[in-house]
Amino acid sequence: MKVHPEEQAIFEVCLVVPKRKTEEECVTYDCLEVLENAFQKVGFIVERIDGVTDEFMKLAAPLETLGKAAARLQMKKRTHIGMDLLFELDQVKAFVRQPDGSLFSWCERFRCYHHLIYGIVNENQSAVTLKCEEEEFQWNVGESLIRTLESKKIVKQIFPLHDEIRRKKLLGNWALNWWEFTGQPLDEVYSYFGTKVALYFAFLGMYTRWLLFPAALGLILQLVEFGSLRLLVLPIFFVSIIVWAVMFSQFWRRKNSALVARWQINYAFGGDSSFRFSGVECGSLQIPVELIKNQEMDKTKEKEAFQRFEWFGCLRRFRNDAIVILSIICLQLPFELAYAHCYEVIQSDVIKFGLTVLYLFSIQYFTRLGAKISMKLINCENYENNEKRADSLVYKIFGLYFMQSYIGVFYHALLHRNFATLRQVLIQRLLISEVLENLLENSVPYLKYSYRKYKIRSNKRREKGSSQGRIQFTSRAEKEYLKPSYSASIGVELEDGLFDDYLELALQFGMIMMFACAFPLAFAFAALNNITEIRTDALKLLAMHKRPFPRAATTIGAWLNIFQFLIVMSICTNCALLVWLYDQEGKWKIEPGLAAILVMEHVLLLVKFGFSRLVPEEPAWVKANRVQKASQVQDICSKQLLRTISGGEKTLNYVKKTV
Amino acid sequence: MKVHPEEQAIFEVCLVVPKRKTEEECVTYDCLEVLENAFQKVGFIVERIDGVTDEFMKLAAPLETLGKAAARLQMKKRTHIGMDLLFELDQVKAFVRQPDGSLFSWCERFRCYHHLIYGIVNENQSAVTLKCEEEEFQWNVGESLIRTLESKKIVKQIFPLHDEIRRKKLLGNWALNWWEFTGQPLDEVYSYFGTKVALYFAFLGMYTRWLLFPAALGLILQLVEFGSLRLLVLPIFFVSIIVWAVMFSQFWRRKNSALVARWQINYAFGGDSSFRFSGVECGSLQIPVELIKNQEMDKTKEKEAFQRFEWFGCLRRFRNDAIVILSIICLQLPFELAYAHCYEVIQSDVIKFGLTVLYLFSIQYFTRLGAKISMKLINCENYENNEKRADSLVYKIFGLYFMQSYIGVFYHALLHRNFATLRQVLIQRLLISEVLENLLENSVPYLKYSYRKYKIRSNKRREKGSSQGRIQFTSRAEKEYLKPSYSASIGVELEDGLFDDYLELALQFGMIMMFACAFPLAFAFAALNNITEIRTDALKLLAMHKRPFPRAATTIGAWLNIFQFLIVMSICTNCALLVWLYDQEGKWKIEPGLAAILVMEHVLLLVKFGFSRLVPEEPAWVKANRVQKASQVQDICSKQLLRTISGGEKTLNYVKKTV
């Protein structure tokens, strides 16, 4: 155990390894000793802690170690002139520091940790024989030590550790700070959890703040008796919430780019993936190998190869999308409709209850199946980067959830015109399910954690007899190890727990928007729910789960598009609802009222697609900074580059070859 | 007269000045001699030619002169590594040559000419007295010579000259090459006329090629008798042309970016105006002066100022748009409707004819008025660059033309359900007006040219008596001077003749798309028309007009958006037409048929807005080139830059100050 004296390094990553037996063996061959030595050689500060069942190897990295790794990773970092340049340890001054004063963001630090941990390879001439509890195995030349140990189940898990000081601080001024309403210390959240989580909370906060306006409108509509004016007030309400939603989605874009600019991350618009922030998963253009190899091919052939590659990819993606859409329509839709119909038809409450239980179980199974199939489909597609893969997955799975959540409501609303049942279903979903979900979100991880502790205790007791008293979990690392990890319910590697949180928001948004005219009070329920959601989600992240792996992202990705899609859907469904409401007698005639609604629908659709042209996505000050800096930099290095290009034909050839 | 012996410089710019009197005066003070000397000092090759009424000063610039001007202009040019760097004369090798082998494109050359011609200032200590035909005037210190002469009406015009060799070549393999169908030598057009004209012809060619498909469909629909199936065939036709149009607009984007990549122009997606190709009009972010001055303001204040500036700009633009839209709806719409109604009601053919003549005169006047008002409105808005200003103007004026062209047709189609009149109007517009327009486009400039020649001849004859024979216009420069310039009919400085050509295309597109179901044959007419349009437009540019000023552009700008808007409109109008066609009895009931049309409309709208996500705007090979080159370059200059930043704090401060 060796702690650097001058700087208090924070242990940020933890390895779980089997507990050492008491007898001291030959140290040189014990794999854990070898591992510890290797870590120290790399530059880590290692602390080994004995837990109840396992041993925990906590790692901390001084700045120097991180810097070396960053330089080796050819990490690009923002410099003071606004350009992202390759990191070099001896030019530290040139790079911008994070808002909290550290040089590397949590994302970058974790990437360095990952690189260093998995970068330990056998550099000897021959394989090394390692030993662990009688078992012996070979560490071959050039093989990663951690991967070898992982395959032998000796390293059980590697997870990021909470930083107790900052966690406590965040608990105080974020998760338990109920008086702040929708305010959150976003910069601190960013530096502790990384961009993706911070963007989620920024989005949730802004969404909740904006929700107050339609919530107030909904309350007025509910409380004030308009009498005969009611049929005039409802369309006004409808138009105003659509305009509200359109403005929200556009202003979120602006806020997003402002946040990303504040966090000094390059925010590339459109397809410019080269300037994109490359996180844990390096976002490089996945070009097939044969294209890179044949550098000697002439331009035309290269172009053709690219085009073929692009069109096959496009076709494959199209085929997969068609499979998903068709299977949703042909398999899921009849199933959901059958359930909704049975529920409507059946009189007996007991059978209804049984049916619902059966239904709930089967959709759980179907969703999992759908997620698995989607993952398989996505794996055979080619995407430019992991962000786009994740987005594609989100779209596919949201398709499933969309049908699941809304088809029953549509059935009541549009086919049966049964407004009483519709309102009942909406209240039930909004109130009960969301309150339950908030409770479950926090209690289930805690119960899991408690159950694991209980199980370990009972195992220990059975082993050693009941002589000992209550076993205490003293080390913080072990407690965190026992907490469940922050993972998505669909259980795939591309998404973490944020998937469920975003899904909840999107389904809620769809529910309140698409049936706004049938139940205006829904906005108020949603606003109340989201105010608590902010704090419970924060609590979940800080106290109930392991610290999540940091993930890099510059936007909320697919979810914003889903919100936009829901806005368009809600224009159509609300118009249908209005027609149904006006046309009480079921005459179905195109009268001035109906025609007016049709015209209104088209105007609103126009507004939806036109508004984004009116208000730019990027605030002027962000753009001004970016544009001016970029051109300034280009001018500085212009002369140097020119000389490099035209002076040395060698360099030019080098460039041409590598390009 | 002095022609460089070794390289055949091409005279590309011409100044029109008054003819020298025969008596030789004191040369040093004659303004034309001064001008010629100044041009020669700058590095131009000057040739003076006596015309019938004026003298023509032709200018040619050797590469060295152009290079110096380009370096002084801090022009950015594409280098071999794919990055745009500041031009320097001694590093010529590093820069990519144009497809025709020259170093500068016509756009860049003209920019240099412009800079050189207007850059001649009085560098003496005191004002110079110049003389021109008895009149004496002062050339003040620091004043531009050309501007002084222009204000005295001595320099009457400066215009780009045709290059006779290349013009003849283009005439042969482009304008008169009827057998090539839609094929055009686009690269040659680009290097002779610049990007904007080349993009127009590329667009026209692709549009015409694509038009053949719906033209064939329309012909089949017209020729084959479907009998009772007709009501089923029409919706299929409708869906297929909408899909066709959506695909066309997306594939044009791809073609556009491929073309621009071939011409080695940086094509910036989205808001990245810093990387944009800056043409004659430098496209810099127009930030108010007070924002740039107060560099010492802290960040927050700067941000606030930017936000205020942005929102005021947004508000002003919104107000102007509202003015335009309201005045179109409140003033133009009633007028057009009144005309359509009168035309429908009136029986007498004579009164009808009179009404139409009156109408045609008044809309001419109104359009001019509208253009003037739009220009005034745009001048008080703030745009990032001139391209966006031009786009805004195009939108506003297209609004006028849209109402003018279609409201009568809408009146017949939608209000009166008068399909006979509708078809008649469509045929009339498509056949007669387009054939007439094609004829007029070419004959009017020729007539103007002939009239001018005739007028000069008669003037001369009157002066000198009828003793002389027919006066011959021997010099090519004089002939070109007499040709009309390629200018927009609305007569504003932001747009040239391309405005009318694009307008014609857009109005035709709207006409054939919006009423496709009423008159499927229209596509065939349009295809025929466009095949001739390509050649007549080419002829117009090459033979009937002065060579147009080169204009830089990377896209066709506002026109593509107008095409997209017309597609959306056509989805709605065709659905309405289908409803009208099916609902012959006028029952207006929502029956399965009508509901199906409504659903179809929504699905098509979804396809319209979803398709652009499926097919990327930029082909993969263009993107791969761009992305890889950019990152490669960044890596090369990364180390140099880093040292500059962290080493010299001075440089950093310099950058900070100037940023």
C-alpha cells in the first residue's frame, strides 16, 4: 500500500478479486501479487482491501499516469485557442481545464484507466505461469493480464468507485435539495457523472420547468366552467400546447449546444464526426478493410467501392427497419388490440384481473425478445459510430413500447369513442404507474442490495457455524460492489439505465400530448411527477446504484427525434379527438367545423416543420466563438502547413498514403 | 499596347471609357493615360480599342499579378492535403489546380480583378488634377481612381469579357449539341461561368432526366384506357410521383455535394460558415460593431449582448415575414380571386381579353413594387452572409409569384370543381407560356442588341451626315458591350438572371406536381420543354447576353426549399383533388374512400419528412475524403500549434485579443 504523499489521489476504479487465503505462498507467482506489481509499475496507486467474501483492489492514478495514457491514446483535448489538439504531457498549459479545475474530465479519466488496466501485457520472452489458489495457468506473451484473469474468473468485476466527498456534497445540494424546485448543480453533475447523465438531468429540468405552463392551462380548463364556450376553448388549448411543444424542442437544442459549449466539448453539427468528441468508444468511420487496403486503386474505383458499400448498408438498414415495423404491425398490434378488446368485452372483474396479469407477464417476455432481435439486427448493420448504433436501437425498441403503451388508449379513444374509459385509463397510467415507478426505481435496487447482503451473511454463517455475531460490511468498496449496477431493463450493452429514464419521460410526454384534448389535467400530473422525478433519479444514481460508467455524448440523440415524432403524432390524434368531440351525433359530414380542424392540422404541421428554420439551433454567442476561433487558428497555422506541404514532397506523399 | 510575349494572356475584363479626341493633349494629365499607366503598374496587360462611340480598355492579368492580389486578399484555397489555407505566391505547388488546369477559378480570378481595379488609390502627398475633354477634376489622396472616374461618368461600365476560344467551344459542345439530350460538359461550364451557373445547369439537367419517369407514367395514363380501374390507377400514380419528387430532392442534394467536392470547394453543412467558400461577396458573420469593440467586457456581458442582438434580429425578421405574408394574403389574394372570378363570370370574349391585358399590366407593376418592398425589408434585417440575404429575398418574391401563378388554378380546381377549365388553364400555361418564354428569352436580348446597334448607327449618321456607308461594329468588346446584361427581371442587385430561370423551373414544377391527378400528361409537356430549355438557356448565356459576373455558391439555396415546399403542397392539393374526383355527387361524407385518402396523405407527409433521414445528404466517398483528410491535417499541425500556444504566451494573448 503506497499513497503518494503530496497529492491526495482519489480511488476511482475498483477490481474485485478472490480473497487471499491466510497462508503466505510464494509471492512471485501469485497472480494477485503480479497484478498489483504491474499496476504499480504502470503508475497506479493501489490499495487492497479485504472484504467479507472478496478482496477489493482500488486504483487511483496521479495526473502524470493519466497524462501518459492520454498521450498514448492520442486523445484530443480542447486548447485555449478553441481547437482540439492531440494531448501532450509537456504542453499541459495549452489545454483548457474542466469547470472543476481538473485537467481531464471524468470521461477522459475513465478512458485512460481503461486503457492502462487493459494495456498490461506480457512483455517477457516466454509465457509466465501464474498461480491462484492451487490452480496454475499460463499468461502468454503479448496477452493482456486482465483479460487472462477475467477469463479465469479471478477478476470478477471492474467498476468505477464513488468519490465519497463529492458524492456527499451532491447528495446535499442536488438529490436531497428539494427546495431548489427544478434547479440543479449541472456543472457538478457533469464533472461527477459525465456528459450523458448531465444532459439527461438538464433535459429533465428544462422539461419540468416548461411543463408548468401547460399544467397551469390544464388546471384552468379543469377548474373554470366555460359552459357553451368549451368547444371554442379546447382548440385554443390544443394550438397553444402544440406551439409550446414545438418551441420546447427547439429551445432545448439551443440549451444543449450552450451547455456543451460551456463544458468545452466540440459540438459538431450534422455529419462532421471527425470533430466529434470521441468517448470511451472511439467514434471512427467504419470503412470496410478492403477499402483501406487498396490504396493504389484509382479514384473512380475507390468511389465506386464506397458507393457500393454505402448502398448495401442503406439497403440492409432499410430491410431491418422493414422487418421491425412489419413485425410490430403484424404481430404486436393484433395482440394488443385483442387484449384491449377482451378487457372491454369481459364483464367479470376476476377474469379481467387474471387477463391483465397474464398480459403483463407476456409483454415483459415480448419486450425482451424484441430487444434481443433488435440487437441482432443492429449488429449486422454498419454505422459510423456507436452513438448512431445506440440511436438505431432506441428507435426500434421505442417502436415496441409505443405500441404497448398507446394502442389500448387509441382503441378506447379513436375506435370506440369511449371517453370515460379513456380518461380512466389516462389517470390510471399517469397517477398510479408513475408513482409506482418512482417508488420501485428506488426501492428495487435497495431491496436487491439488502438481499445480497443477507445472502452473503447467511452463507458465511452456514460455513463458520452460528458462533459469530452479525457480519458487518465495513469497506465502502464492498458495499458498492453489492449495489446493483445502473443498467437498462432491456439488458443490452449499448445502453445503460438512462434508457429507462428517457423511456419513462418519452412515454409520459406522448401520453399527455396525444390525448391533451381529452384530458387537459394530465399536464399538471406530469409536472408534479417530474418535480419528484428529478430528485428520485438523482438519489438513485448517488445512493442506490454503483457509480455508472461515464459515457460521452453531445446530444440526447434519438430521444429528441422521438419527442418530435410524438409532437407530430399528437397534432394528428388531437385533431381526430376534436372531430370526435364536435361530431357528437356521428354524422361524419365535412362541415365548416371539420374542415376548419383539417386546415388547423395542416397549419400546425407547417408550423412544426417551419419553426426550426426560424430559430437557429445554436445560440449566436456559441457560434461566434466557434467560428471566429476556428478561422483564427487556421490563419496561424496556415503558413507552417503550407511550407510543410509544398516544401517537403516526402510529407505530402506521407499524407497521401495515409489518407 | 503591350502584350507579354511568352504567355498568351486572355483579356477577361473590359472598361468602357469615352472615345479619345483626335488632337493629342498633354498626356500626363489625361485621365485615361493615367488610368492605363496605373493598370500597367499594377501588373495588368492593357489593350485599348476604339469603338464606334466609346473606347474599350481590355484588361488581362498574368498569373503573378493575380497571385499577388490573392495573397493580399488573404484568399483561402484548397491545398493538396484537403484543407483550405491562405494563398501565398511562393508556395503555389501546394495548391490544387482547377479541373481545367488553371490555378484560380473564374470566381477567384474575378475577385482579384475587382480588388486590383478598385485598389488603385492616390498614394501621392497631394491631390492630382486630372483632365478629360476640357473638364478638370481632383483625384484626392487615398481615393480610388476608378470610383472617382465612375462618379464623373468617365468609366461607364466594367464588365467581364467573353473568351472567344472557349465560348466557341462551349457553343459547339454544349449550347448547340442537341444530340446529347440532357448531357452537358458541366466542368467546362463551371470553369467558364463559375459555380452558381454550373449548379443551375446541373440541376436543370438532373431534373429533366428524372422527369422522364413521371412523363412516361403520365403518357401511359393518358393513352391506355383503364375503364373502371381508373379511380384505382390515379392514387397509385399520385403516390409514385410524390415518392419520385421526394427522392429527387434528396438525390439532388447528394449530387450537389458530389459536384462541389469534384470542383474542390469546401462544402460546409449546416451553420459552419467559416469553412464556406467565400466568393466575391465575403461571407463573414455580421456582428454589430459595438460587440467587437468592447473586447474587455466579461464573458457574461458579451453573451448577453449577443443574445440581445440575436433576438432583435429574429424579431425583426419575423415582423418582416409577417408583413409580407399578411400583405400577400390581404392585398394580393383578393385581387387574384377577383380576376379569376370575373374571368369565370364574364361571357364576352372581348371583355375577357381586355381584362386579361389589364391584369397582366397590373401584375407586372405589382411584382416590381413587391420586389422593391422586399428589398427594403431585407436591408433592415441582419444576415450572416449575402447568400442568406439572397435566399430571404427569393422566399419573399416567390411568395408573390406563387399567389400570382396558382391562385387562379386553385380557384378553378378547388372552389369551383371545374375540371374542364382547370385542364384548359394548365395546358395553356404549360404549352403556350413556356414555349413563348423560351422564345422570348432568346429573342428579346437579341432585339435589344439590334435596337441599340441601330440607334447608334442612326445617331452617327445624323452627326456626320449620310455620306458614310453602313457603320460596322468591328471590335468584339463593343459588340458585347451592346448586348444586355444577364440580370433578374425584378431588377435587384442580389440576384442575376438565374433568378428568372429558377423561377420558371419552380413554377413549372409546382404546376405539374400540384395538379398531377387532374392532368397527368403535364409531366410529358414539362419534360419536352426542359430538354429545349437546357439548350436555349445555354445559348442565351453564351450568345445573347454579356458574360455574367461570376457568383460563388455551394448549393442552389432557397430554391431547393421551395421545391420541397411545393412537394408538401402537392401532397395536400392532390389529396383534395382525389377527394373531389371520387366524391362526384358532392355528398362530403367521410366514407372509407375519403378516410383512406386522409390516411394516405399523412403517410406521404411522413415519408416526405422521413426520407431525408434514410438517405444521407452527402455520399460516403465525399464524406470519407473530407473526414479523413481533416483529421490527418489536424494531427500534422497539432504539435506545432501546441508549442505556439503554450510556449509563447504572447501569441496566445494575441489570439485572445483578436478573437
